[in-house]
Amino acid sequence: TPSLYVVATPLGNLQDISPRAVAVLGSVAAVAAEDTRHSQRLLDAFGIRARLIALHEHNEQSAAGQVLRLLEEGGSVALISDAGTPAVSDPGARAVARVRAAGFPVVAVPGPCAAVAALSISGLGERGFRFVGFLPPKRAARRTAIEALRGDPDALVFYEAPHRVSECVEDLAGVLESGRRLLIARELTKLHEQSVVLPLEEAAAWLATDPNRVRGEFVLVLEGAPPGEGLDAEAERVLALLLAELP
Ligand code: SAM
């Protein structure tokens, strides 16, 4: 049956592509890619000849229509993004939903994902995690968004751009209580890969020590709220009243 394959591609190190991903990309009628020039280089590296169609945030509806027509004609399609897993802080979710609504199978060809890679080397994800992705780029909105995450006991996973990572870390430290551990991971699987876990309040200083430390692509993983932080003031007031009634 014609299917949409959602295929994860490397974050940087080409050896991270799976044999199954190579096989699928080489066998479909078309590969829908976020940036076709970028993806052409990936396909070339594996000697894959495929028809590429552009599917990015600005044309996702019309591109999804193109994908559907191919499926209706009996051809399978693969969806990839510039790096990692498509439709995770990347285009693709709307196309996936439309393909599902039309009744075609959607099949995962799993592999690299920056969020999961960072979580796996953080030592902070034992209890569970919450994937936040990108925080708002403007400071006030970002602080409000962080405030809303305050009580979450799960580890929080953020994506951040290099020109905003220092500001983001400052806001996390400004809004949340100190003592939480933070993983800063950059350039995962690449030449200048680096990762460190340190107390949240020391993170901004660590980044400021060396200009190289704010270069590249970043994932932040923040330890979840300490017990008790999840209760807002009203809940604490009610709890205190109830506790006072206990024998
Ligand atoms: N869908 C992708 C995934 O599953 O990994 C993520 C796409 S999102 C548009 C790009 C962000 O992912 C970057 O800004 C960065 O936060 C993170 N990222 C991607 N590659 C990375 C790498 N090699 N090292 C660290 N972070 C990376």
C-alpha cells in the first residue's frame, strides 16, 4: 500500500542514518524535504536518486496536497527535514494529519532526534520529560512561558538558537529557583560537540567564559521542579487548612 514514511536523518554525523532510512529513501516515488538543496546533498552522500519536493512551513498545505496526489496515484512518499526527526519542532505535522485523514498509512522510520539525544546524556530524564521545543523569542513572552513551567516535576527539554541561548539561560535562572541542574548540549554528533551539566545559576557564566561556547546548535535540558514546587499558592493554602484538621 502507498504510505507516507516519516524518516529521521542525521543531526550532523552522517553515520547516524539507519540502513532502513537509506532503503526507504531510495525506494519511494518522491521525498518531501524542508530544504531541497540541503537534502539533495544528503541523498547524494548515500548515492540515492530520488525526486525531491519542497515541504516547508510556508507551503505545507499545498505541498501536502502534492503528497496526497502521489499517494492516490499509488506511489509512496518519504518525509524528511533538515536534521533529526521531521514534524518535531519542524514542518510535517499538518501533512501527516492530512495523509492520515485521507486514510493512508503513516509509518515512522525512527532515528536521530536532538531532544532525545540530549535527554539521554543529561541523566535528568529518569522520571519523565516534557518537550518544550523553542521558547518565545521575545523576553517578556519567554519569561511568562517559563513561569508556566515552574511546577512541572518532569525534566524540561528546550531547543534554542545560538544567538539567544545566553538570554534564555538567564531567563530560566531569573524565573526559576536555583539549584536545579541544567544540561547544555551543543553540536551533538558534530566535530565540536560539547555537553555539560551544571547548576542553573552557574550556566550563564559558563556560556560567557568562551565565545565558542555559544556557537552552533543547542539543546537545554533542565531538571524538573523539586517536590512541592508544583503547588500554587491557593493549593498550598487549602492544603494547610486541611492539614490543620487532621487528628
Ligand atoms: N526535528 C529536529 C530533531 O528532531 O532533532 C529538530 C529541528 S529544530 C528546527 C532545530 C533545533 O534542534 C536546533 O535549533 C537545535 O536546538 C536542535 N538541534 C538540531 N541539531 C542539533 C545538534 N546537532 N546539536 C544540538 N542541537 C541540535
